[in-house]
Amino acid sequence: MIIGGAEDKLGHRRILRRFVSLSGGSQAVIAVCATASSLGDEITDLYEKVFYELGAAEVLSVRPVNRAEADGEVATKAITGATGIFFTGGNQARLSSVLRGTRLGDRVTSMYRDGVVVGGTSAGASVVSEHMVALGASGETPKQRMANLAQGLGLLSGVVVDQHFAQRGRFGRLLSLVAASPNLLGLGVDEDTSAIVTDEHAMEVYGRGAVFVAEARDAVTNAYAARGSEPILISGAKVHFLPTGTHFDLVDRELTQYRTAVEQARTARRTSEHVPARTATRRVDAEGVHDRNAERAVKRRRLRPPSEESPR
């Protein structure tokens, strides 16, 4: 279950509710891995509370902060018995560097192969693929060097995942990635939206936004020759905008099921009825923001002259 970040945690919680259901419903044992997050116990406690409220039987917690901890028995034992494993948001480069090639990372992979549901939001969504976006820039125009790739857990081969897609303008960098690696299928997932993949090929879109799919297998491109950060030529790429209720085959790369305009409108109306007032703290709202940006924001607030501070 690939979630584009900022999923609803306070209202109807459709996506997290669906994750609990897929993980076994009232029998679900969910392991929350918050390695990517800089919020520590705050984010772990939040998801524990949400999953219990949604009916999970047990919620486990594991948060190795370095490779030595991810290689230890404590971390692997912490997820033993889980029917669902959930990766929180944060810094995907940290998640990749800590987990890939460790006992915990290998254990997650083997459990997934045995049928355990794996979900991730924001940074946690990126790590499920073999090739993941480690960092990069936003922008609508595909350019050279817009993103750097790292190795993910490899649960889903042949795809590269980007999150907060429409909200952070990541259209250009996903197209540049598939242009440079035409064998990859690009998945751009909007916030509060999920791509639910079954048997590593059948994808269902579920949530408030859409999933953008990009392929450049038959495109003409000069991505291999572009210099610096100049725009890239991409001609003949195929794109798919898939709203909730749409089903897509990731192997055959074709639409398999969709809703009519009337059905889509009905779904949109039902969804709007469950939009809650935003009462989450700013730290929780900022989940998925790159750590360095968050740290800079904190420093700016600390260094702000008294005259610039808003009245209490």
C-alpha cells in the first residue's frame, strides 16, 4: 500500500482504515517502523493510537536509527508476528541507508513474500520499490539532475515511486527519471491517496487524489546527453492520471477498470462529507518535510528578533 503522504489521521481515515482491513481487521498485528521520521516517539504514538482506534488487535513499534540496530535481533524480533508493516514518513535517504541490506530489511522482504501487507506513507512509500527517489528538486519541466536514486527494499520491481506528487510539483522529476531509465514505470502518488498493489501487478487507486503513471519505454529522449540542469527532450512518453476507483496493470501497463463520470462524482460527494477540521499539530502536519528544511525553519524561529514575533 503506497501512500502519497499527509493521509487523513484525524477524520474518517479511509486509507489507514483500509490498511488495517488488509492486514487482518480485528486480528491485525501492525508493526510501525518510524526510522525515516525525526519526530521520534511523537509519530510512533500517533500511529499506535490511530491503528488501535481503527480496530487493530496489536500495534508493535520498531525504530532503528542506524545499521547496527537494524542488524540486531531486537529489531527483527520486534516485527515478528506482524500481519502488516507500516513505514512512516520523514527522510527517505535515511530509511534506505539504515534498512537496505540489514537483517531487518531482509526480514521485511521475506515477510512480504510470505503474504504480510507492507504499507508506507511519504518517505515510507518510496522505499518499497527497488529504485527509490532519495532526494531531488520540484518543477514542471523535466531537467537533468532533478533527482537522485537510491536502492529501496525492492518489494516492487520495475517501478520508481514519488509522493506528495501534485502538491509539490514533482511532475518534471518523475518524467526525467523514467526518461533516463525507460525500463522503469513512474508512479506519482498524491497526498491522502494510495496505490494498492496486489500480486505485484494489479494496482487499485484509493483516496482523495490521483496516481500519475509515466512511461517512456517508446519515447524519444536526449536524457543521456543533456548537460547540467538543462531541460530534457522527451517525445512520445505515455502518461495516465488515475483517480480513486481506477485499476491499472503495472506489468501490461494498461487500464483494467475505471468508474464512469457519474460514479466518480458520487464518490467525490461521499468523500467530502468526511473532511475533518484540521486540528493536528504543526509537527505532525509537517511529516514528510525534508529534515534539513524542518531544522532550518526551527532555527529561523529561534533567531527571529522579538519585534517580529507575533503576539501571544
